[in-house]
Amino acid sequence: MRRLLLACLLPFSAVSSTAAAAEACDVPPPYGLSPLALSIRQAACNEHRLWFRPFIDREGRAASLGVTEAENEHLADNGLIAWQRVAGYWRDSGTLNAMGGQPGANSCIAPLGSRYTDSDCRAFLIDNPWSAAFVSWVMVRAGVPGFNTSPRHIDYIRQAYNGSTPYRLADPAAEKPSAGDLLCFLRDRRQTLSYAGLVQALGNGSVGHWKSHCEVVVSANMGGDRTLYLIGGNVLNTVAMRMLTLDRSGRIELPAARATETDGIAATCTPGREEECSFNRQDWAALLKLTATAPLAAPLLPAR
């Protein structure tokens, strides 16, 4: 297994401290979490372990990277193949049906083993963001009642706003996150909206197929470390953990969003603009607070 380690990007002291913090999934969850929150946490953590535990540290730097989405490499159990696992997120979450018009989508439904359909499916995985399919898969695996899966994060953000899902929309700057919640940002927009702008747009019906991204909260303030731990799919083209800083009260210290476009020139990550290179600098506009407490009686997905 060829694995690319990017720890050389970090000072040694930072690597030492964040390496231990990245094991948040191995620490027993705090007392008082609902059975459903525990189920969501377990489903996300199991996948993170499977992908060799890549993570983004609190400074927004990629600290490690293993196998990625379309590789024909084994995952950590030495049985599953990376691209086949991603195809499974699409297929087993029920989100692949909505992508039937995209080239290669139908090939991901076909039985494995055909050289043509396998190559076609792998091309589909590269061409189409699968982060929402991953979150949907976690929700199905965890048995979250009433969650409407979708290949677009904005659909379940909108559903939480309308009060029609097991989540409610909250301001990430005002409420404390906990395991089982979803934290979301808006992407590819010229203007930062934050929570207030998102709510206004949802209220006036101007939100269409907006590009967005959500990740699963798996731990918050573990051992008083003032760190939020998230797991998302299609982050660095893998299933990665992200760390964000919490304040003393347990609320998220939201990183500044990336600079917006000025004079027709978009601010991008370059050697002369290092401040734009943090993976954590996003328009974190939505915290979806888990309101349901009990999972469905029977699992909806077969064991791996």
C-alpha cells in the first residue's frame, strides 16, 4: 500500500500533539449521548478508520493522506477496494438513482467484474462529488428515522430549516455542537453568507441547488481539549477527519471564510496568499442539531 504522508508540512511539535488528538474515535463517547447519536458516531468513525484516518488539523493543514476515491487499492481491512467502497456509498444510500443521467452512474449499479462497467463507474466517482452520498450513507447505516437522503447537502439543510427531518437548523456561532450533529458550509459563492444570509435565502425561496458540504460531528471538547472533531466524505478525495477550535463555552470558533472575489479576481491559495490555503476557511453557515434520539429497530444496510 502506497501512502502519502504530508506530516512534513507541519512542525514536529504540531504533529505530536495532533496525532493523539486524531484518535478521537477511539476514546469512549461522553456520557449522556442518545443511542442514535452513538450510532451515527460509530458509523462515521468506522469509515474513517477504514480509510487510514486522514485528517486536517486545527490550522487547516492536511496532516496525512492515504488511499483516495478511485484507486484500486485495499482499505484498512485489506479486503475492501477504495473505489468500490465509494460506489457503495452511492448505491447503498439510495442517492445513485438521482444521478442516473450522469455518465457512468448506471455502471456503478452493475455487478462488479466487467472491465468496461468498472472503468465507467470509476470515472463517475471522479467526476461527481460524493460527500452528500457519504453523509446519506452514514444516516442510513445508523438508522436515522425520517432522514431524506440526497446527492446534495443543501436538500437536507433545507429540510432541517423546514422542520421536516430529524435535524433542526441552528446557528453554528450560537449553539454548541455535539456528536451526531452535522456542520455545513456553503461553497463556490462570491459572497460569504453565514447563518443569517442562509436563513434569509431559505426564507425567500432563493435557495436552489446551491453547492454546499456537510460533515458529521463525532466528538466535541474531548477531555477539555477545546476541539471539535468532524468526519466527512470526499474531503481530500477520501474520508477524512477535520478539527476545529472551540471556545471556552464549547461553541465553535468559526474560521474566517476565504476572501471573496475582488475586481473580478478571485482570491485563491498561492505562495503569496498563504492565508487562503487553510482547508478550514469556509463559509460555515449551518449547524444541523440532531433532534431524534432512537435509531430504527433494524439496520437498513448489510454488514460490510
